[in-house]
Amino acid sequence: MKLMIFSESKDERRGTPAGRPAFGRVGRRGRVPGAGRRRRGRGGRECRPWAGPPAQSSCLPAQAGLGAPAKRSGRPPLPALWFLGRRAGRGWPRHRRGAGQEVGARRPGAVLGLRRGSATRRAGDSGPRGTRRGTRASAETMAEEEGPTVELRQRKKLKSSENKESVKEEKISDTPIPERAPKHVLFQRFAKIFIGCLAAVTSGMMYALYLSAYHERKFWFSNRQELEREITFQGDSAIYYSYYKDMLKAPSFERGVYELTHNNKTVSLKTINAVQQMSLYPELIASVLYQATGSNEIIEPVYFYIGIVFGLQGIYVTALFVTSWLMSGTWLAGMLTVAWFIINRVDTTRIEYSIPLRENWALPYFACQIAALTGYLKSNLNTYGERFCYLLMSASTYTFMMMWEYSHYLLFLQAISLFLLDSFSLEQSDKVHEVYKIYIFSLFLGYLLQFENSALLVSPLLSLVVALMLAKCLQLNVKKGTFIAKIMKVINFYLVCTLTVTLNIIMKMFVPHKENGHMLKFLEVKFGLNMTKNFTMNWLLCQESLQAPSQDFFLRLTQSSLLPFYILVLIICFLSMMQVIFRRIGGKSLKETITLEDERIGGRPEIIYHVIHTILLGSLAMVIEGLKYLWTPYVCMLAAFGVCSPELWMTLFKWLRLRTVHPVLLALILSMAVPTIIGLSLWKEFFPRLMTELMELQEFYDPDTVELMTWIKRQAPVAAVFAGSPQLMGAIKLCTGWMVTSLPLYNDDDLLKRNENIYQIYSKRSAEDIYKILTSYKANYLIVEDAICNEVGTTRGCRVKDLLDIANGHVVCEEGDKLTYSKYGRFCHEVKINYSPYVNYFTRVYWNRSYFVYKINTVISFQS
């Protein structure tokens, strides 16, 4: 009686009134009305629809006498046994039936649950098959021999495990099983990827060959002697290439590295770690490759060196191609990106003016990192693609940090973009924090391999990443869209900003550092926060690359149709991004996978990251023209993606409420027609110009510098030390190998002070003052450049002699300052006249139309 009450209470909880037959139960008078016809399913089961809710079907094992009336016996009804099998998750329970005994009633959904459980067991059960059979057999034995009490106990024991297994079953059942695509679809995908990869690689190779041919035509490089080739490296480029030559001359790689890390043959009275201070890892790698590959018997060192740089520029273009392809879904966007990049190469790269610059080595790796990050942020990326992007991003981030001393500042801007992306909940925070881990790993490894470079410890990138990690640990799990969640977002944003500034200040207090301290002073003067008469600061402000961009820059971008399309794409993406952000703030859920019909390009995390990043880079480029070489490639990539993306056109049509033509069809047509028209117009207008540049034979002619270097190598002692402008000193170090007093580097305070003191030869100072300055650096020869001494600049106040007069107080700088006259003439003019007291300190030993060389007398003879 107790067991009958239990069975009825179970039926009541399942929604079946007591006394009525449950799902699949066969009454005393036959089948349940409305059950329908019985049909035989797979495995000898019979499928009958259930009359009650929900309207599903049940497949039962075919048994003899299924339609006969069920007989009551002393044992509990069979639904208890089937429910036991359902809880155990082991399939159908087997039991022996007595004479005339029938299959009992089954509860609603029991058979479906059993089928799902059995499928789950076949798919994911890792236990042995014998264990499952043994469990099932033991359940049957207890049900038959021990009776109802054992069954009730078994139900209670399996109650806790039932919930866990049911959750797993529901997850597996809800997961869509991907269907295998037809063969023709797979072939189309393969053909698309193959053609795109072939186009990307071909574009990179063609650009590298174009740079090589243009460099040959511009300098007539193959017909020049080695000295004339080396003179083409100007300024700091000459210093980098000179260390490459030193590595090739070293008896072994270990010895060469030691001489560079303990270098006392470049700057007088100064031992420097050139590898750390000048980021000479590209030269180390190039020298190893040149000797390890046996290229010394095939190609000259200078061709091998510039060939590597041109090859990296090809990788740069290929990475931009792939990034635009990933964003738009068509390799046509990559082709348009490459076309715009080459046409606007005056504003996209400085490879034509200075080949060995650190940015020419580093930016290709940064482009690869951006391409990997773009793929990593995509929502529909599979596991293998995600792993590949993660590994590529890790390797390229570390390499980029090792190649350029200012790389961590650029990664800092990227980290800010990812932080804003995470704050707006436009992507899962797990991926973003994995990128933060890459930053920390790269900084830590770079700190160790760059001889404990303290600049990385006081970097704002490290402070920001650590602050983000701490904020994540303190972050509470709050339901999205609620008022508390919005308040927590604001608090988290404020916490990250505060922690970043605090940690950076603490690191600068405890970590000794001198690097890049002048950059803060420069920014203060640049933005009008401070006024100074310092020669170095004013000289940096007068550099064209550190001034605001000119109108010619925007005019060039407009003539190539790049800037108008970029502004259009940026506006659409930005407005769509803001629309998505406001929806998220309002608590509205958005689809993770965005299709073309969704008409919402602002919901894709990789697009939003690029929009934020290009806005940050563009803001800096509007202040400092030199940063346009970081921003303009982004402009090419983003504009090409936009005009080739159907989603962008769909978003625009949704706002315009276009109804005359189907928007999807029109978006697909425009995404193909617009880039095709742009490409044809660019081909017609700019391709003849590119061919003309390659056909035109130019010549680099500087006979005065060649004569000066030849005289130094023939007449000057090996231990001589030369003093002059930093740009000329770099060329002397490369072409002759002699020691100099200063270098054209601006990341060291001591070298900046040296440059300012040596530049005093163009000021209104006495011969005795100049003599004391030069002898303090152990200089033996002084070189005066007529181009600096008689400089006629278009901007008055930015000439070297004007800046020196301001620093020395010889002219009026601000209102209220008194005019100070110097009783001495300008030294570079007076020393040429050869009268006392100048001839007492300096003796002219060589001169030509551009240079005057004076020997600094060690014994002073006063003549009348």
C-alpha cells in the first residue's frame, strides 16, 4: 500500500492525476485513447505519441503482450524500475516477468531522457563497459530480490548524481552538431584561401622587388665604390650599419658581442653598451645569418643587409594584406590595401630615406602581431586557428619589443584599445587578458635579454597591465545590464586609471632610470605647458618630423582617394560601435555570431579594436608628423576593409532605410564594384608614375664628403678623435672607423649634452671657450661645416646658430628679456680668417667647398 501511494504521488508531481494512466501506460481495457497507432522504431522499439503535454513521442522496447491488461502483483509498479534506470543513466532496466506480467506505466519524458542518456554515454563515457553492465545487473537483482525498500533507497542515493548528469546531457544535446559541407563548397573555400594567400605573398614579393629596383635607380648603387655606398647612410643609420660591419670583422660572434656591449671605441671618454642603448639586435641577427648561410662568398655585406630590410618590408605589406582580408572576408580588400600603401609610400614608410632605421626593422613584426590579434579576436574562430594566432601573436610581440626601443609605447596604446574593448563588454574578457599575459611575458623576457633594461620596468605598459590584472582580481560577478553592473564598470575604469598612475610613479621612485627622460620635457614644451631656452628642446621642436602635419600631407591622401573613404568607413564603424555599446549598457543581449542580415558591423570585436586603435594613432599623428608612419598604414587597411565589406554597406543601408532594392544584394554588389572602380582609377593615374620612377636613373653625388673621408683615412692618425655635428660624426664612424665625440642619438642625456656643447662651434663664443670644450672630450680634430655656418633657413629661429644664440642669451627670446650682445664674433666665421687668438688654438689642415678641418693644438703658441 505504501508503494502504491508513492507511485501515485510521483504521478501527481509529474502532472498526471492519480488514477489516470501515465505516459505510455496501458489500462485494463487496452490502449490509452488518443495514443494513435503504434509503429515500430529502430532496435525493436515501438513509438507511440503521448496524448498529454508535451506532445512528444516515446519509443518502448517491443514486448509480447503489450496490449494486454496489466496485472497487479506484490512488487511495485514498473515505473519505479524504469525511473531507477533513468536516474542511474544506464539505459533500460532488465527484469524477469512472471506469467502474465506486462510492462508497467512509464512517466512522461522518461524514454526521451533514457535515449539522450544512452547517447551521452556512448559519446562521452570513459568508463569500462563491464562497469556499466555490472551496475545495471546489480540494479536488476536488487529490484527483484529485495523488493520495494531497496528501490526506494536506490532512488535516494542516485538523486544527487542525477542532477549533474542531466545538466551534462542537456549541454550535449543543445550543442549543434556541425554538418559536413558538400564537396563543391569545400572546393570553393579552398580555392578562395589559396588565391588569397597567393595574392598576399605575391604582393609582398613584388613590393620588396620594387624597393630594391627603386633603390638601385635612385643611388646607382651597383656602380658605386664601397665608400660612396656607405655615404648614402646618413645620420643614425650610419651608426647602425657601422656596428654591422664591426660584427663581420670580429673573429667570432661571442667576441663581437662582447666588444659591442663594452664599446669604448666609438665615443671618446665613454664606454657604452651599444646593444642595449641602440637596440642592435637586428645587426646581430643579420651578421649571424650572413656568415651562417655562406653568403659572404655570394653577395656583398651591404646588399645582404639592405636585402633583409626590403624583405621585411614585403612581410609588412603581406601582414597588412592579411589583416584587411580577415576583417572584410575578401582578398580584394588586401589588394586595395597594398595599392594604397605603395601609392602613398611617402607617408607610409621612411624606407626610401633611411634604410637601417629601427622602425623599418620593427614595424613588420608589429603588423604581423596586429594580423594575429585580429584573427584571435574573431568570434567564429576554431580552436586550431585560435592557437595559431596566439602563438604568432606571442612571437611577434616579443620580437617587436626587442627590435625597437620605443616599441613598448606603441604596445601601450594597443593595451588601452583592448582595455576599452573589454570595458564595453564587446568581447570575452578571457581573450583580452590572455593578451595582457603576453605583454607581461614579453616585458619580463625583454628586461632579462636587454641587459636589465630599466626602461621596460618604468614603462606605462607594465603599469597598465598590472593594474588591469589587479582590477580583475577585485572585480565582482554582477549580472549584466543592471544598475549595479553599470556602477561597477565606472568604478573598475576609475580603479584601473588610478592604479596605473600610482604604480608608474612608485616604479620610477624605486627603479633608477635615465632613459627617455627628455621626452617628458619635450612633450611639456610641445603642448605649451612649459617654456624653455634649452638648445636641445628647441632643436627637437624645430625638426619637421616632430611638428604638426602640413597641408600637403592631407592633400596627398585626398588625391589618392584614401582619406575620403577612410573618413566614411571610420564614421560608419564608430557610429555602429556606439550603437552597440548603448545597447549593451541598456542590458540588451546581442548575438555572438553576426551575419550579413544583422546589419550591425559595430558588434564585431576585431573591428571595434581597430577603430579605437586608429583613433588613438590618428590623434597622435595630428600632433606629431613623424607618427604618421604608424597611422597611415592603418588608414590604408581600414579604408580598404570598409569599401570591400558587405556588412558596412548593410549597416549604412539600414540607417538610410533603403527599400527600393534588396539591401543584401546591393551590399554585395557595391562591395565588389566600389573597390574595382577605385583600383582601376588608381591604376590609370598612378601606375605610369611608378613605372617612370623605376625607369628614371638618378645619381647620388657628394664629392666633398667622399674627399673628406678619403683624407681622414689617409692622413689622420688611427687614434685621432674628431669633433663636429652629430650627423657628420655618424658618417665618419661608418666610413673610417675613427673615434668621435658625439653621435646622432637622442635617447641618452649625456649624448644630448655632448651634442649641445659641440654645436657651440657655431655660436658667438670665444676661441678659448671652444678650445676648453673640445679638449674636455679629448678631441684632436675639429670639422666645421659651411652648410651649418652659413645656413639660410626658411623658418627663422630654427637654424642651429639661432637656437644657440637663444640658449646663450644673445638675442631676445621673450618679452621682458634684455638684449645681450656678445663681444665675440661667430666662431665658425672667425676661425676661417686665421688671426690671433684663433690660430693659437686651431690649425687648419684640410678644406674644400663644404668642410674645413682644424687640428686642435696641444701646445698653445700665442702670436701677434
